[in-house]
Amino acid sequence: MSQEMNSGRERKPKALGGDLVIPIAGSAFTIYYFSSIWDAPWEAQVSALFSGSVLLLLFSAITIVTFFKIFKGAGTLSLRDLWTPRALAPKRLILLALVVLFIVLIPFGGFTLVSFVFLLAALRLLNPKRPMKLTLIIAASFSLLGYLLFIVLFRTPFPDGPFEILMKGVF
């Protein structure tokens, strides 16, 4: 009896448009990143082309899978799930504002310091119950790792901030 009821009831296609926001934005950023590395040292160019190519491959795979689901009738291009649950909307908007602020402040504060502040704020926003000490350790670790990887190892030409200037003086 329950099979008869389920077969008579049609499922509403899932809204899959929101699943494409990150692949589209990420692809656009990756293409922009490719255009910005031509004057960088060859190590940075190779690294950027490798990591960017992997990202574009992954974004393409996500996009293809999403469109297959849409063509099979299991989903639509609707963005309705992007705005629900409504209780998360303020956090999402604050996180978006933090990303914009990160982009605006990086020329003034430098990569490492602005990354630390961004990560600290984002981690507190997303998990306010996590102990502050652990949040500080995570933000500091990833900021320093980013400094070592992008600035020291790959010599990416990020703007110098107080931390980068201090490190140049130390080394």
C-alpha cells in the first residue's frame, strides 16, 4: 500500500542552481588568477597553473554532474535552496562581507595579517562555541602556512604588510 502511495506522489525536483555558484565564481577567479601571474617568478607560475588547472577540472566535474541531474529531471537551476534555511542568511551575508573586506584590506595590511584576521573572524562566526585559544591557533597556523607557502616558497608578489616587513628584517 505504501508503495502505491509513494509511486503516486511525485517528488519535487531539487534546486541545484546554488550548487553552481562556487564552481562559476571559482572558475572566474582562477581565470583572473592565471592572467595575474605572468610577471611572477616561474615557480609561482607553475604552481598557479597546476593548482588552477586542478580547480578548473574539479569545477567542471561538479558542473557536468549537476547538469546531468538537471537533464535527468532530478533537479532544476533554481537558486531557492541558496536562501534557505533563512536563519543562516545573516551568517552568510556576514561571511560575504568578510571576504569583500579581506580583498579590500590586503593591499594595506598584507597577506599574512589580513589572512589571520579574516580566518579568526570567519572561524568565530561559523563556530562561536569553539574555544578562543583553539580558534587563535588555527587562524595563526593557517596564516603562517600561507605566508610560508605563497610568499616564501612560491614568491607570490602579495603586498607587504607589517608582518612581511618584519620577516624581511629578521631574515
